[in-house]
Amino acid sequence: MARDLGLALPTSDARVLDFGCGYGDIVGEFRTRGFEADGVDIVPFWGEAKDRYWEQRDSLPEALRSRLHVAEQRPYRLPFPDDSFDLVVSWQVFEHVMDFPATMSEVGRVLKPHGLSIHMFPARWSPVEMHVFVPLATVLRARAWLGLWALLGIRNQFQRGLPWREVVDRNDRYLANETNYPTHGMIRRWAREAGVRVSFAPALFLAHHPGRSGRIARSLPVPGIARLYETVGQRTMILRKA
């Protein structure tokens, strides 16, 4: 995708940042392929067993662990000098960003002048919110709506066996405090505040999507299929320095 956007990455000295790196899997993959890669997150997932998913993971090699970093929170700051990275990537991260201007400003700051960043995150009108599994909870968040689906038995993997009222309380708090699905117009306005440039590239995402949905979308001779996928599937945001 970066190559299609005009950024050639020589693996000998190209620096890549996985923004929202979680356990560090993608950082390890980049480094295996010869890139100078680092990761950053707001919590050191790689050093903590947050739930069964993390407990089941293998221990990280120390060489990889040393390339994973924690961002400062107040004020928000990435722990890297200006103009550090050729490429910044994130996967399913920006739906958790509550302060877009501060985050965009920091991503832009650590990008090299010629660099770019590619961020893929769920669409505003996703049929099902991917964390709580409630239909249209990206935009419909009234407690009555959440209660309906809790009564119908909808639970994520951390809510199995819980009474419906507790599920509603958890989903209400989580959606309000840890998810954000703004419009494209809002994102563009925040980008101007942050002093960066953003654009959206749905066709680029589908052109490189390795999964079944990407293969199906590429095979359908439907005008506007990429735009439709961006509306109900995934958004691909390209961010550069202004």
C-alpha cells in the first residue's frame, strides 16, 4: 500500500512504527523482514497478562521487547524524536482514539518529511460494533438499544454468563469512554487543527486485502464498491505532514 502511494521502503534503513502495537506481533513481523521497526501503545500489553488471550501467548524475545514503548498520556506524546519514521501503520486502533487532534499531531511529528502513515479502522456505519457485538452500536448507543440486544443474549467473549443489566452497564461505559466513530468531515477538521493532511483510500485497501471479503469485492463489477466498503466495513486513512 505504501508503495502504491509513492513511498519506496529500502529495508536496509527504513524505519517503521506500529502505532497501537498491542503484543508486538506486527513489529516482530516487520523486523523479520529486515525493517527497523518499533511499536508504541498506551499500555505495556507485552509485559502484562491482561486476559486469557495474552496469557496464552509465547514470551517475547528480549530483542523485540526492547523495541516496544509506552506513550506518555498527559500531555500525550510519543516517545520518539521528531522526523523519526518513514512509515507509521495502525490496524484497528483509531476507533479507540478519543483525542484525534493530539494523536494526529504526534503521528505527524514523528514522521519524516517524505514519510506517510496508513491507518485502518472500522467504518462509522459498521453493521455490528466489533467490540461489543451490538448491531449499529457505532452510532446507536441509547441504553434501551443496548438493553434490547443484551436481553436477546448478545455477549462478547468477556461477558458470557453475565446478567443482561450488567452487560448493558459495561457496554454503555465502554462505548462512551473507549470507542470513537467520527465522520470523515470531523476527521478532516481535526487534521487541520493538528497541522497534518489526511485522505481516505478505500480502493487501496480493497486492492491489497488478503481475506475473503477483499477477494469477493475485487471480483464484483459493482461501481462504488470501494466506497460502500468504506461506509460499512473498514476505513483506510492516509496521514502525512502538512
